[in-house]
Amino acid sequence: MYLVSFSVGALFGDVFIHIIPEIVADAGFDAKIGAYFLVGIVLFFIIEKIVHWHHCHRADHSGHLHPMVYTNLIGDGLHNFLDGVIIASAFIVSTPVGIATTIAVLVHEIPQEIGDFGVLLYSGLSKTKALLFNLLSALIAIFGAVFALLLSEYIDGMSVIMLAVAGGGFIYIAGSDLIPELHKGQCAGCRASYQLAALLAGVGIMAAMLIIG
């Protein structure tokens, strides 16, 4: 739960301390930029809906792999591709924003990849194959980064668009996916001060990047 809390702080901190100020400085903030943020929110909503829908339709299938293996890998691969696009776009804007965005992506991806590993095991893969497929899925982020770099050569302002989409995605992940986890079960009321401290630490890391930059 503390890692989740830290992820919330890092994601929100990246959006409001790095991404939005950088966009405003470079292109201002109008209805079009706001629309790109909404695109990010809707895009990540759709991805999670697809993945979660398949996760919720689990059934025991002995002797062969559950179809969920393939749908999970496709959904995770698409997510990782977008992560690569987001990180590359952030570095195109500036190195400090790129570093901050990379940290924000990592802190929310680590728990997700652990969860995906569990899903692959449940679906019938061996530990070795589950690790291998998880690694191959993560490497798709490299293709996303290359795609963003190539696209930025031909489309003016592409990095700003992708940063806005990333900001919307980060807001969605932190607000709709991670924060509800902090209110579930026995963790809802216990050690809330520690969760708050971890959240503020995530924000603090993002703020510290301004000093380093």
C-alpha cells in the first residue's frame, strides 16, 4: 500500500509540477490541450476496461492455456508501447521532464507487472515462460519510444500532444485506479498517516527534480 501511495504522489506530482507547466511554457493551455488530456483519460480507461474485462472472466482450464494469456499480453503490450511514447515525448521536451516522467512510469508499472506475472501464472504458464513473456511485453516500450522520436520529426508539436495525453493517463491511473486501492479492506482506516507520508514523498521526489534540473 505504501508503494501505491508513493505512486499516486509521483504521478500527480509529475502532471502538476512538470508536465502542465512545461506545456504551458511551450504552447499555452487552451481547449485543444485540455482535449488532449481528456483523450489520455479515455484512452487509459479503454485499455484498462479491456484488460479487466478479461481478468474478470477467469475459468479453470486444465491442460491448455487460458485465452486470457493472449489478451493480457496484448493489453499490457499496448500499455507498454504508450509508456515508451510518453517517456520519449517527455525527453524531447526537456531532460528534467523526461527523468521525472520515467520515474512516474516506473513506480506505477512495477506493481502492475507483478500483477501481470501472477495472471500469467494463473493462466497456465510456467514461471520461466511468464517472466519471459512479461519481459518481451515490457520491451515493446522501446518501439513506442522509437515511434515517438520518428513521429516528432514529421509532426510539429507532437511532443506537447503526447505529454498532454500522458498527463490525462497519469491522472486517470492515480485517481481512478490507485487511490481506490488505498481505501479498500483493512487498509482503509489503518496507518493512513503512513500512506499520506508516502504520497507526499512521491510529490516531493517530483518537486526535487525541479531543483536538480
